[in-house]
Amino acid sequence: MLLDVALPLSLAFIMFSLGYGLTFSDFGRVLSMPRAALTGVFLQIVAVPVVAYIALMIVDLPPALAFGVMILAFCPGGVTSNILTKIAGGTVALSITLTAVVSLLSVVTVPVLASWAASTFLGDTAIEVNVTSIGVSMFAITAAPALIGLLVRFVAPDFAQRTEGAVSGIAVVLFVIILVAALATNWDMFIANVGYLGPVLIGINLVLLIAGVLISRAVGLKGPDGICISIEMGVQNAALGITVAGLIAGQGGIPEFAVPAAVYGITMYIVTLPGIFALKAIFGKT
């Protein structure tokens, strides 16, 4: 029971921390840099799930884990993608804008796509996904806290700037706790499947980072913008994936659908941190 309350509250605080680092002008960048913003939004909402789906057609995962991979693919980037973009020398403003916009859109896109994925991968055992209920729940624990954080920063900008570091630090700690709880709850399944689930997630992560580079160059995005697009494609919000899995399962605790997101919360650093240096080398020449 404690976990059922703590999990959504933790995600809500993480999303609050995202909004806490935003200003209303961040959303205006969609108009000031339309090609980069629209490319990033399209790739996150459409291309990421397509890559995950193709990977699952190639690799035979148990239905529940395959469904969990798709749930993860439907999730936007999170605070982590913003931090990694900054480390890599990418356009942080674009990263924040994409995370904010896609997070708001995910209130609609994630429940609808999850409903399709449930029937596709779970077949006769598919759980009925109440799109409206999941959407409302997601709004309450993702969009609403982010908007509250945005408003707090607008009303008290000086206070927000002084405390932003502490808020972000708490969000990171909560993220780690969510991952540990998800793995501990499904430890036997994790041990039984990590041998091939890990390589699948690493493969998807690599393909997305590389696709981000190629597509960015194809549409004429160079330098910091290209780095940002690549990272935003390759990094999903694992905490949201775990929480959405719980909302869909409608059961106490953390379900098996959450295992891929929990594993990904670890493997994404194995792929993305070295990938940052490659991105710097590639786009540093453009």
C-alpha cells in the first residue's frame, strides 16, 4: 500500500522538478526553432515506438516484457535527457522544450498507444486499458506537477533559482529509489530475463542514438541541435515507464510490465554516456 502511494508521488515530484526548471518562454521556442522542435517531437512520438516495435519483431521476448518495452518507448524524455544534453554540449533550451511539450502530449499519446500495444503483444491475455482513466491519472502525476513547478518559478523566480539544485537533487534520489523498488519487486523475473532483455534495450538505445544523428543531418540540424535530437531520441523517462506500467496493471505494487523500464534505467547510462563523446566528435566537425 505504501508503495502504491509512494510511486506516483515520487514521479509527481520528479515532474515538478522538470517544471521547476522551465519558463513560459521555453514553450515559445517551438515557434522560434520550428524545424528542430517539430523534428524532435515527431521522432519521439512516432520514430521511437517504431524502432522498438521492429526490434520486438526480431527478438522473441515474453509477451509481458515485450509490452513493457513498448510502454517505455511511448514515454518522453525526462530530466535525465536534459542533463545529458547539457553534458554533451547540446542545445539545452531545445532539450527542455522537447521534454516539456512531449510530456504534455504523452497524457494523450501514451494511453492510446498502450491500448494498441496491449492487444498486439498480450493477445488473449491482454489487459483492457482504460484510455480515459490512464490519461486522467497521467495528467495528475505528470502534467499537473510540471505545470505547478512552472507556475512556482514564474511567481517566485529568485527563490526557484536558489532552490533548483536541491529540487533536482531530490528528484534524482527519488528516481534511483523507483528503479531499485521496481527491480527488487520483480527480482526473480529480472534475473531470469536480464540476459536477453538487457541486450535488446541496449540495441534499441544504440539504434535510436544513431538514427538521431542521421535524421538530424538529413534535415539540416547541425552542432548542438543535432546532439540534442540524438539524445532526446535515445533517452526515455524510465520512472514514467514504471509508473504507467503500474497504472495499466491496476494492481498493488510494481508489475512485471515495469521490468524493462527498470532495466533500461541502468542500461541507458551504459550506452548514452560513451555515446556523448561520439556525438561531440560527430557534430564537432559540422
